[in-house]
Amino acid sequence: MSGSAGGGPLGGERFMGVDLTASPSRATAVCILSTGGEAVFHEARLNEEILELASTITPACIAIDAPLSSPTGGKGLRLCDREAIRVGIRIFPPFFGSMRALTARGLELSARLRGLGFEVIETFPSGAQKILGLWRCGERRAGSLSRGLRRLGLKLPKSLSLDMVDAATCAYVALLYKRGLCTILGDPSEGLLILPAKAARPTLQSLFTM
């Protein structure tokens, strides 16, 4: 696991965002978000590194950018995917092309994290960014998205990659979820997708007065 970037010592409740890659050959960006808004970033390649980080940090919730369940029947779209598409969020079936490897890894990682007692949710950062008004159309750019997250109260380093921005978005969704400010798509028997509620665009600071 590589070093971290951004933020000072973390205290209080913490939330973990994971922009999971399909293969350990590519680094996975992980963001740890504290109740003070500080964001600390890590890179991990193996699932074991992510598990070790979670065990060290003990986050209140872990949000992962990857399918964490299989569709009924083993192919096609899940109900949560269809509901996301209906509200204008483009999403691919869990076992479509290159998504197959990502889904397999997401299933394994989430099962192991839940086995350790962590609350784990599935989210989709580009969809969350769209709902939060950080991105509307065209190419997603790390600079503009990170500026939008800063406006929400996140304390981020100056230069972020798009993977780091997505990991921070996941961590923010985990926070919103624990504050009851998310929309839950799908059926629990098949798998749920968690996104910010359209009406919920509070600043990070206001969340902690609730």
C-alpha cells in the first residue's frame, strides 16, 4: 500500500470510499473522509491491503464503486441498474464485457469486508456527481469535480487524479447514507445501489450539526 495525501490527523467518525479497479495490476484509489471534512488518500493493489486499511481505520461505512451483487438469473441488468437508467444515469450490466472482472472482485471484497463486520454499500460516483450538480455532461474532469467537492466542504489536496476524485465521492456518499440523505435503488434480495437524494445538497459542515 502506498503513502497517503491530504488532510491532517483524522478523528471522530470516518467514511471510506473505494474506486475499485478490476485487476490488482492497477492501483485502487481509497479515500478516508473524517467528520472534520479532511480527506486522506491511499493506493492499494491487493484486496488484502484494502481489508488491512479498513481494519485500521474502522470506518462507519464503506462505499465501493463496483457492482456488489449479481442480477437475478446471472445476466443482464439488476433492478437497481434499470432504476438508475430511468433517472438518466448511464450504467453497464454487472457482467457486460470488462465489467465481469470488476464485479467478481467487488463481490469478493464486499463479502470479506462484511465478514469483518463493516457496513458496505455500492455506489456509482459519476451518477452521484451528476445528482450533486458537480457534473452534467461531456468529459468528466478531475479539476472541476474536485472544486465542486470542496464547495461541499471536503478538504482535498490541490492536485487529484480522477480516480482520487471518484474515491472521495464514494466516501461522501457513505457519509450521506449514514445521515439518511440517500436514495436507495433496487431490491435487497438482488442488490442495492446507493446515490445521493436529489433534494439533499447540504454542505459538509451542516451535516455534522444534524
